[in-house]
Amino acid sequence: MGDSSAGEPTRCTREGDAWYRSAGRQHGYAEPKKGYVILISGAGVPRATLHKALLAVHRPSAAELADLLPPPPTATGNAPVERGDLPPNGDGAPDNSVPSEGL
């Protein structure tokens, strides 16, 4: 969450394992976890809504990740792209003297 807005004082209050921070219309929660911190904030969002969102945050399960992420690339999907402008020896810098199609 950014600095206080329009000179409003910033207030921090402990709520269980989380901290609630408010400054003017900006407010939010920070909850430290093992190796990371959950940050949720908003301007004009009801405090109860932010707290409900904080409680709902979790590390996704393997099944949730499978639904969220694209499938991993297959062995054929990892084949290098044939460029044609890379020299067979040397430092591998592109050879700009090779004509490009469509130009």
C-alpha cells in the first residue's frame, strides 16, 4: 500500500497474524507467511471485504495449478527454432547479410 494520502495519518493495527493499515481512503492487510507476505489493499473497498479476501488466499494445490496454468511443453515443443541467420561457427551473433523473407 502506498504512503498516506492527502496528509492523512497512517494507522497500523494487529489482527491475529495480520496487520491492518489505513491512511485516508487507502487501506489493506499484510500477513507474513513462511517465505512470503500476503498483501491486499484497496481504496473504498469495505474492510470486511478485504479481510474476507485475505482469509481466502492460499497456495494453490496441484489440481488448481493444472486448471490455471497451460500444459507443460512436450519434447517436440522444445525443439529449437531454425533461424537461418546464425553462423555455424563463431560467437553466434546474427549474420545481418542473410536476406529476410518479406522485407
